[in-house]
Amino acid sequence: MLPSQLRELERQADVIEQNPERESWDVKRGRYVTATKNFADRYGYKDISNHITDVMVSIMMTRDKVLDGGSFVQAVCNNNLRECISRADNDCINHLRLLSLTHSFCRVESNGL
């Protein structure tokens, strides 16, 4: 890591510490990504794809009212199995259990643990 990058991370940490509601999008998304990776690992899913990580983040952010996910994510959040299956791609079908558990139990506050 370059010294300028380290200074920027320290600056962001200071801003968040002073005003936690004003954390940058990259920092907020990074916290969600870390939580999803820890959560997937905890449930035995090793090396999940970036696509599944993005879907997990979208599910959590939709649940937490940070943003509105797409139609598949909305179906997961609404607990609508028929819509989940009809809107899922092959990767999501193969990870449907993990994605459902993400909505119920993966929390950014606990870092996904």
C-alpha cells in the first residue's frame, strides 16, 4: 500500500469516527462485502464468485434500506420462492440457500460472523 493510500484510509477512518452516517460509499460497500465473505465462509461456501458476493450485498442493502435491489433480490427479500426461481440465473439457483440465509442472518454490524 502506498503512503498516500494509507493516509487516505486514515482520513476516511477519522471522518467516519467523527460522523458515522457520512461514511463514503466505498467504505460502506466494503463493510458489506467483508460481512458477506465471512458469512459465506461460516456456512461452508468457499471462494464464492464476485456475482454471488454482489447479490448478497444487494440483498443486505435492500433489507437495510440502503438501496433497492433488482427483481431477483426483491423476490428474496419478499420471501417469494416462485419469483426467486423464475428470476434467478444458474449461479443464484446454485446458491439459493446461502442467499436466503443472507437475508435472515447476515448482518454488517457483526461483520457476518
